[in-house]
Amino acid sequence: MRPCVLLYGLIGWIMTSSADATEALIIATSPSLAPAVEALGRQFEATHPDVRVRLYLDSGLDLRRTIAGMENNPRGQYFIGSGPIHLVAPGGDELITRLEQKYYVLPGTRRPYAEVPLVMVVPEALVDAPTSFVSLTQNKTLRIAVGDPELTALGQNTMQLLTRLGVWGQVAHRLDKASDTRSVLDHLLNGEADVGIVFGPDAVQESQRIRIVAVSERGIIPPVIHSMAMERYCPNRALCGEFLSFIQSDDAQKELRRLGYTSPPQSQSLKKE
């Protein structure tokens, strides 16, 4: 689909979705982050009753194309304060870096708000469970479901973590390599594995049937951090600034931890406009 078609569809969707709101705050984000950003939006609305947070969902490359199409609008470029999107929250910081380089988001407005830990999970029924990643070497009968390192980012991160901890080589013969996160959980729940390693938010979604017994410590492997930034033509910079400050607040971070994330280092500050 051409970028201009994506752009016109986005503008039409925004006009429809925000028709009943005093003011809409539009966040372009990845589907994988929708539950987290929606939760943050609900919290923000509770203290801003005249604002309605709306999400425009698009993944990776398509999201970048949509924003590029908006920036290069063939019907006339937007001016400061006239764009249809307030904030951009892609599924990973690499895209925000690229958008900053193109000046599609305002430099200095990036705010890290969530870090994605690796967690070790077991079925609720398992009583004698390991309590750390290193302890996987002690019980030599445990079958361990992991993402396939050749197919998934989950598998790559898992291999890197267990290698850094000196565990991977000792448990390699007991690994059940799955094609995706859902398969890791299915193997665990179907009794094909005793232990699974997944990302924190994915584990929380199955919290009624599994429990987390270990969480990866920061600093062992490069972190997976999610950030949000202000779109260059954001129609209300003051409102965007409020939301960017809010997502790093104690209340917001508590909600994100409930969803399986951890709090990232918050060294970035909002650029004064």
C-alpha cells in the first residue's frame, strides 16, 4: 500500500475516532505494545477528563512509512501544531532513533518508559521449581522450553542470557526450541516442558496458569527498552509533554510492572520547547 493511501486512511480514522472527545491525544504504536499503551492512556484520562487517548496501530516498517507519508504529504506539508499524531511509541527504540535522524520526531523528547525482562516460568502445579536461571544446571531432568535462537528475538536473548550466566552449554541437550513465544507457552502448558523462558509481558498474559520464578537482572545482556517521543507536527506540545512526563511517574510504572515490564533507566529529559 502506498504511503499516501496509508496517510489518508489515518487522517480519516482519527477524525472518526475523536469526534466525541473534547480533545484526542493520538499515539501511533505497535500492536505488541497496545495493552501497555492503552493502560497508560486509561490512567492519564482519569486525571484529564477532557482528553481521550486514542491509538493508531501499525507495526515497524509500516508505521515508519505512515509517518514518512505524513511528513511528505503530497497535498501540502503540515505546519507546527497541525499534524494528526501526537506521540510515537513503536515496538523498540531502533525505529525512534531512525525517526529522530529524519527529524520526524522532535529530538530530545524521547522518554524511555518500559523495559522488557526475560522471565522463567513454570506451571502453577509444579511445586519443586528452580528459583534462578543458574539453578537450571542443578536439576538435570528439567526440560526447558525456549524460543529458537535462529528464528526469534526471544531465542536470541535467551541464548545470550544463559551463555553470559554460564548455563547454556550445560543445558543445551535439554532445550525444547520453539518457533515463537506462543509455542514456548504451549509446550509448557501441554507438559512437553517443565520450565519456560519468555518475555515478562507474555508471561503475565498466562498468569492464571503459570507463575514467574525468576526475572533476569539488568546489565547481563543489552536491555530491550520501549520509548515514546513527540511527533514533529504534534498538534498540542503541552499535552504531549504532560503525557511524556506521566509515563515515567510512579503510578504509570506501577501499572507497567503489573503488566510484566520493569522500569528502565530514565536519563532522558523532555526538551524544553
